[in-house]
Amino acid sequence: MSGPRSLITDANLWSYCVADNHGECRPGSAKNDTFLVGTGFYDAKGYCITNTYDFTAPCFTGANPKGDWAMQIQIDPIDTTATRMRRLTLGLAAPGMHWTFQTWF
């Protein structure tokens, strides 16, 4: 619900707002402040965690461009330009819902 004149309140359950400019989302906010309204969150003590099928643990971070994808990568000869790789599928997991050590083998 980000944008000019946006205001997130406790009534906006399961919504989030990222302030693109000063004063958006909540009074006194700064650019890039992020606000989330929900219930029953797991307290990860400031860390982002994965394996979130088990509990609700929201995290705002830049996503790994290869995270959770089954990848096809050329390894011989070594691809020093990263042009010999491609993402194949996310399978049945949405971005951000994968487990850190998930494997496709």
C-alpha cells in the first residue's frame, strides 16, 4: 500500500508499506522505512530466517537472484563470465519460502 498519501494502521492486517518519500506510510517516516501489520510473528531477534513453512517470520531484504531456483550451470570449462547458467524452476515454493539448504537432487 505504498505511495503518495499512504497511511498504514493497525486496521490494515497483513499489509506492508515502504516509504518512497519522507512522511509516507506513517507520520515522521523516512525514505525506505518499512512497516508491516500482522499478528503472531516469530521474533527472529533481528535476523532473516528461512524455512517459513512452519511459522510466520517476515523479513525485508534483497533477494538472492539464484535463491530457490533449480539451476543449470556449466562447470567445465569454468564459466568466468556467468553467461553459461540458467534458472529452470522454483518448483512448488514461492520466492522467499525456500529453506536455506534446499536442494534439487
